[in-house]
Amino acid sequence: MPARGGWSRGSPRPLRGDASSRRFKDPSVRRSLALFRAFLHEQDDPEACYSLLARDAVDQVEAYDGSVAGRIVLDVGGGNGYFTEEFRRRGAHAYLFEPDVTELGGKPPDSTVIADGYLLPLSDGVADVTFSSNVLEHVADPQTFLSELARVTRPGGLIYVSFTNWLSPWGGHEWAPWHYFGAERARARYRRRTGKPAKHTLGENLFAVHIGATLRQVRARDDVMVVSARSRYWPFLAETVVKAPGIRELATWNLLLILRRCPP
Ligand SMILES: C[S@@+](CC[C@H](N)C(=O)[O-])C[C@H]1O[C@@H](n2cnc3c(N)ncnc32)[C@H](O)[C@@H]1O
């Protein structure tokens, strides 16, 4: 196995530990159903929902990169810190970077940093793993955001980025699936139905990100290599669905990009 930092573009980096037994397998129907059930109870039982999601996401990271124990992990736009806490439970040195204090909840992880993902207060290449779950669709300039994730990741390090694309059935977030009929109409409907204003406004804190365009932009970059582009939650055909132009915008639900930082 190459020394840390000895990985180069084009050579897949072997996994740590028992590599042969840790290859990524398509997840099961049972796992997808459990996640779906948890999403349905996101509002009334956020603890159960986000703990499960965090365990699942860290499993995905470990499937590509081996154990996170002892690794430096950055959770960028990590909200209330469930993912950071799960990385720490598994022995990682994990840090939460979150720009919005209202997203942190009552008990953010120790050493949380209030920081914008566009401009992280970190030197180049400090992280073994840079993790960003469901943030890309909330930034106006996803490519600049990705540049910053790549900058703080060491060469050969792993970058986990997932986002809900606009044409996903969940693309409109709390006003989905009515976003298919227009964002403003969907927001207005949400307000009428719930009596409260929607959290998200298109063009302010939610942006229409598409899978095809994002893949083309990420593949054209020279600071990262795409290891995998797959549906984050699908139990089968998770990579295949992402290869079908048009269909992928509707069927992927949430795109997971596993990237490797290329040497500068
Ligand atoms: C839908 S939440 C996702 C939270 C958590 N990562 C998760 O998967 O549950 C989106 C998060 O992105 C954060 N965010 C928005 N703009 C950001 C930026 N420029 N840099 C870093 N985080 C940002 C928000 O504050 C919010 O916590």
C-alpha cells in the first residue's frame, strides 16, 4: 500500500485493512426501506432519522476508504452534527464546519467551527476525508464550493459529496413534489397548508442543481477524480441509474459523488 499522500491520479487507492472483504456492494432493499421509513419520521423523530443516516453515510465512506479511525475528517455544512458525532464514535478526528448557528441545534459537537464552506479556515491538504452531505444544492456556486473541499483534502484523500438534485421527487425539499409545478407556486401552497413560511426559497438558499451538468463539470476538473457517481439511497442499479441521461434527473433522488483528491 502506498504511503499517505503517495497516491496518484489514475491509480485506485487500495483500501485500508482487509481490502478484499470491504469492497463496496450495492446496498440492500432492507437498508433503503429503513432509510425511507426514517425520512417519513424526520419531523417527529429527527434523532432516529439523522442517527441512522449518519451511520449509513459513514458506512459508505468506510466502504471506499477503510476504517476512519485515526483519520482527520471535516464535515462541511454538517448542520446539527450527527455525522461528525458518528465519525468520532468510530475513532476519527472529526470536525464540524457550519456557517449557520441556527442549524447547530442545542448541543453541537465540541470544537465546532462557525465557517462558510467557500472559505474554510484551514491549510491546504489537512483532511484525510472531507464530507459534505446535502449541502451542494444550498450553495449558489457549487463549483467554487467543491474547489474549497478539494483544497483542504490531502492528495489521495477522499471527498464525499451528496446532494438532492432539482428534478428529484424531493428536489423542492419541504415543498416537494409541488416544485414540478413551479417553485413559487409550491412555496405558496406550503404556506397555505401549514400556516408557516417555507424554510427554503429558490435562488436564495436552495438552487436548481442538475445531475448531468454537475457530472460534466466535476469530470472536467483536474483537482479531483471521480471514483463513483451513484444514487445515495437506491438499493440496486445505484450507479446505472446515474448513467441514463434524462431519466437520472428524475430517478436518482440524491446523487452521491465519491471523489479522490489529485496531487496539485
Ligand atoms: C440540508 S442541510 C444538511 C445538513 C447535514 N449535512 C445533513 O446532511 O443532514 C444544509 C446545510 O448546508 C449548510 N450550508 C449552506 N450554505 C453553506 C456554505 N456556503 N458552506 C457550508 N455550509 C453551508 C446549511 O447551513 C445547512 O446546515
